[in-house]
Amino acid sequence: MLGRADPENKGRYASNADKLAARIDALDRELRDVLAPVRDVPFVVFHDAYQYFERSYALRAVGPSP
């Protein structure tokens, strides 16, 4: 979309988007590896703000109902 508004820099936008996607993928892999050993360990939360994170990484939060 930025490339349409600024065609001169379309390649730069695409390159930056690819780099960001790679960084996000690497972080996701790292989080999965780090959290794997504690996946079944319950932990207490007092707010459901992390429910998407908990679901994405199959974590076992206890506390407020999701």
C-alpha cells in the first residue's frame, strides 16, 4: 500500500516488510523454545490481557476465566 503512494520507494518498503517478518518469525521460534519446558506448569494471572499469548504458546494460566 505504501508502494502505491510512494512508488519510488516500493522496493524499500517490501524489503523492510520482509526483514520484519523474518524477525517476528525468529522471535516466535525463540518463544516456543523457551516456553516449551514450562508449557504444563500453571501460573497465576490476575488479568486476562495475556490470553492471546497464552493460547498461541499453549500456556496454562490460572486466575480469571478467559
